[in-house]
Amino acid sequence: MPSGVQFELVDTTLRDGDRAGAAFSLEEKLRIATALNRAGIRWIEVGVPALREREGETLRQLMSLSPGSALIAWSRAEPEEIGSAISCGFSHIHISLPVSDVYIGQKLRRSREWVLGRLFQALEYAQSRGCTVFVGADDASRADPDFLLHYAEMAASFGAARLRYADTTGCLDPFETYRHIRYLTDRCALPVEFQGHNDYGLAAANTLSAFHGGAAFASVTVSGIGERAGNASIEEVASSIAYLYKLGTGVRMDALSELNQLVSAAGGRPGHHYRSVFTAING
């Protein structure tokens, strides 16, 4: 099999970890971002600038670190929120919208046309200000596949860099994940990023199935931290790609144990130690 980076990881510990109640301090966020950069993580989603004033100031300081990693702000498809990210210095912005009829109709009381209109406005606004935009498809695992494809094609036509397929409710199994992602990647021009949630303990397995289905990126967190049952852990995904498939993610495997301990201590909760994983990493 070919060597080199085959599957890129997007770390969202500093965003989804906060949503899970970790409540990292500014100093902890700075240390974690620095450690992620040292570990070779190319993409770090660091937070939501529009969330609160204190968060904006924290993210401005994170941007001043100037790491080798690309720091990404998360935003809803609202020009004001995108503007908040830009004012903090971000040029990489993840814009998220729901794509399932359950979410669109029952939760938001909106329509598919409203979603597409918001997507167009958000992309036009962000790109007019020189941003690289990643588009999130929230609740994609419960979406109509043809509407999801239409959403992805529209994002591609207006210059989005990639599409995040989110299994928001953690309802997929590895077989369904492969089928859904294969359908999408066979038809969509955009690179696909998969985000799995661990409600049934399948986030890492689903992420590997997404890789087999053609996904080029995966959203992960240190120790699997995240809302509800958490996300796919960087430890499990990176080690599986490296040691089961003999492929690369760009991650320094020898840095994962220290990173795991740092995030566990900062979050004020016991972390998973992945003894078998770290034993394999350390020989």
C-alpha cells in the first residue's frame, strides 16, 4: 500500500470538548493547541467565536500563537457569526447547517429551500472576505441522500473546500456508514470529512468505515471527548490507520500519550489511557 498521509485528521477537542462541559481555561487551551500542533495535527477546530465575548478573546490569543496547524473557527451560517470569526483573525471557517428533514422541519420549522439559501449567503459572505470555507452537513446520517448530494454539489459550486458528514445522533453502524459515504464520494466533487459520535460505542469503527468508503478526512478528539457519549478518539483512529493499514495521518504517534494525559487533566475528568494502543506505539 502507498506510504505517506492518506487520511487527514481534524481535531475538534477545543470545540466539542467545551460543549461536553470540559470548560478549558485560556491557559489550558493554549497548551492543548500547542501540543496538538507538536503532534502533527494539521487541522485544529478551536471554538465558536460568536459563543460569548470571553471565547472571542481566547480565540484571538490562540490565533496569535501562529502554529503550523490551520486553526478553524466553527460558525452557524449567519453573517454576524462568520464576521465574529473573521474579527478574531480566522481565515479558515467551518459553517454548519442541518440537512435532515427531522432537524430542518421539526426542530427549526424551516424548509430545504431555506437551508440552501442560507448556505449560499454564508459562502458568498465568507469568501468575499477571503476565507477558506468548510461546510458541515449536520445530521447527515438521517438526511435524504439526494438532498444531501444536492447540498454538497451547491457547496462545491460556490467554492467550499470540503464537506463534513456528521453522524450527529450516532445512529450509524459501520456497514451503513460505508454505504452512505461511498454513495456520497462516488458522486460529489468535494472531499468528504466524516464526524462520528459514540452513542453506541461505534465512533472509531464508523470512522474507519468512512475511510474505506472514500472519506479523505475525519473529525476526532483527544480521548474521544465530546457531547453526549463523545466522538471518535484520535488515539484509536490514528493508531488503527498507522498499525492496521500501514498508512499515515501525519500524526506523531509518540506524542499521543502525553496529549491524552494533558487533555484529561485539563478537562478535570479521568481520560482513557488506551494501554494497548500506547503499548503498540511505544513498541
